[in-house]
Amino acid sequence: MTHVTQEKWSSGTAFLLAAIGSAVGLGNIYRFPYVVGENGGGAFVLLYIAIVLVFGIPLVMTELVIGRSKQLPPISAYRTLSEGKKSRPFWTLVGFSSVLTPLGILGFYFVIAGYTLNYVFAMIMGKFNDLVPGQTEAAFQDLLASPGTLIFWMTVSLVVTAFIISRGLKAGLEKAVNILMPMLFFILLSLVIYSAFNGGMVETFKFMFTPDFSKIGANTILEATGQAFFSLSLGSATIMVYGSYLPKDVSIPKMACGVAFADTFVALIAGFAIFPIIFNNGMELSSGPGLVFETLPVIFDQMPFGQVFGILFFLLLAFAAITSTISLFEPAVSNLEEKGIFTRRKASLVVGFGLWCLASLSALSLNVFKDWHPLTFNSTLENKNIMDLLEYLSANGMMLVNSFFAAIFIGWIINRKDVLDELGLGDSYLFKFWRLIVKVLVPVVVGYLLLDFLGYGFF
């Protein structure tokens, strides 16, 4: 079978922008604010930052090492690095799991990305002007109940993603993030400045940085860990694939710290963009996903220049969604292309068609098939539709599984000297500290989270 030589990022900055684009997605801007609101504010924020520092950065480094060491996509990387080991077939399966997981995530993520595009269009058309009570809730429910509308906007987001991926690393991925990431930061900072001039910023500072540790419980820890993993794209093969394109002279520790810092910064800045608006209008903080699609349109309608900033906000969500979908789409295409099975364009079409079928099923599970719950024999999954199952199993379960085995692989399977050479830290205390975290702490903590996911947790 012919193996295709992979392209490389033009620079460490190009990689950093792409990796930040992968990490900065709907998890930061759509999910982070309402999760903070539901979990009491400051204590959750501090816990989240601690998890990113202790687990997030070491795991980003771990995935980058696996990807760059042989500069191969996940399946080939695991198989090559475990050559000569009796466990090689198992690690090849772990590689397959790493590639399949982002496809499961995209099965529901494209539908949510479609929501954002629909709302950009609705804002431009003035559909949320002069609202009456309950109108936005009805509008969102109407969207969910319309299979044609959901599939149309989901298809638009998928086609844009597949087109970018089909153009290759430099002409597609790199060029897209070079355009989208500056626009994303510009829009986000514009919203923060607008919020700063319209009140609620003092209340936001107090809420986000005054910890109440009585709010911290086992569920809060699990929620913060899950948010950190999903936000940093851990266990979804994207960091691993991006690492396979990383030139050897670029520092992995610096890149990992840069990705984690930027991802956390955007999550916090999203809070400063959204919470002042909520506080200034007396809205409920813990209103869940409805905060974005039901509460905020009401607020934008009441604000000076609200339609303009509403358009900007949902464009921000749409850009964040696209930078994430292209990173989640890339692992499957990269593996097919690397093995010479398909050209990149054909691989993009094949993967795209499969994802369109899966995402269409997710969209239909919100309306036509809303009463179909495939796994009624399991008490945890019995009430979940297709979209719920994809989110629960891929974004919650499989990302933890893949992260757990990535840590085991780096800590216990790969030769220590090879890891030492790849990280470029020398045999320093910093390297030993990182290795201790990856070998012992990550497997213990993530292993417990997996037990909890399976319903066997102790708390």
C-alpha cells in the first residue's frame, strides 16, 4: 500500500493558530458561560484552570509527542511506535478509536453548528426584532421541530468544512485559520468592549473570580474535567494529527502551553462578553443551553445597536464552530490519504458523505424520530435519542478512553529516551514532573472518571 508524504505547517505560529482554532470552539463560547453559571461561578473557574494546568497541558504534550514522533496520523502512529510489542494489535485499535471519536462528535456538532448559521441569517433578516415574551423560546423550538431547516444549515456547515479540508494543509486548513482566528478574536473583543460600556462588568468580575468552595462537589469536579477535555480537544485525535504536521524544530512544551493558555483565555473572555449582558438585564445565569439561543436574542433586541451585535455574536459562534469542525474532520481524511487509499479530495467526499448521513440522523432525532430511543435496555441511556447518544458516548466517554490510553502509551509503552528526545526538555526536573503526571496521575484520575461514566464511581 502506498504511503503519502504529509505536508508540514509553514511555521510554529501556523500550527499554534490551527491548534487554538481546534480548541477554541463552541465549548468555550457556547458551553463554558452557562456551565459556569450552573456551577456557581468563581470556584468552578478556579477548578477549571487548575485542571487545564495539571492535566490539560501534559495531555496536549502527550498527544503532540505521539503525532510528531513518526509524523504519522493516529492509526499509523500507534502501530509504528508499538512495533515489536505483543500489544501492538491493541494499540492499533486505540488508534482506530482515536479516529472514530471525532466522527461521532461531528455527528452532533454539525447540527449545533447549523443552529449558529441559522441564527446569523435570522439576525440579519431581523427575525428577532420587536420581540414579545416567549417568542425566542418558540423560535428555537420551531427550529428543532423543522427537519428541513436543520438539515439545510447542517449541510452548509459540513460542505464548508469539507471544502476547506479538501484543499490540503496549507491551501485549506492553514489559510482558513489565518482568516477565521483573527476575525474570531476581533468579534469577541468587540463584544467585550461593548459589554464594558453598558454595565454589568463589576458583577461579572465578582461572579467569576470570587470563589465559593461550598459549591464544589464531585459532580462539579467531573463537570470541570469534562469541560476541559472537550475544550482542549483531548482524546479526539485532532491534536495528534496536527502534531504529525509539526516541524521537528518547534518546541512541543511551548506549543502545548500556548494552546492551553489561548483556549482558557477565550473561555474567560467569552464570560466577560456574555455575563455583563445577563447581569445588566436581570436574566437567569443558570439557564443552560437556552442562554444562547433563547435568552440572548431577547437581550440583543433590547440593546442599542442590538441587531448588529447579535449578528456579530452568532458569527462568532459560527466561526468558532468551523475552526473546530475542520480539526475534527481532519483525522479521518488524513489517515485515508496517508495510506494512499484515496486522494485528499476523494477522502473528503467519502468522509463528508458518511458524516452527512450521521448528522442528518441526529437532526431527525430532534423531530421525526424524537420518540425513538435505541438503547432502552440500559438505564443510563434509555431516554437518549441519537443526538444525545453521540454526544454522551463520543464527547464524554470515548474522549476519556482515548486520553487514558494515550497517557498509558506514552508513560509505559514508548521508550523513555524517545520521549525525552521528542520533548526537548532534557533529563530535567520538568521532564520528570511531566512524566510522573502522565504515568501515574492522569491514568488514576481519568480511570476514575471512566468508572464514574460507567456508573461505578464512589462519590
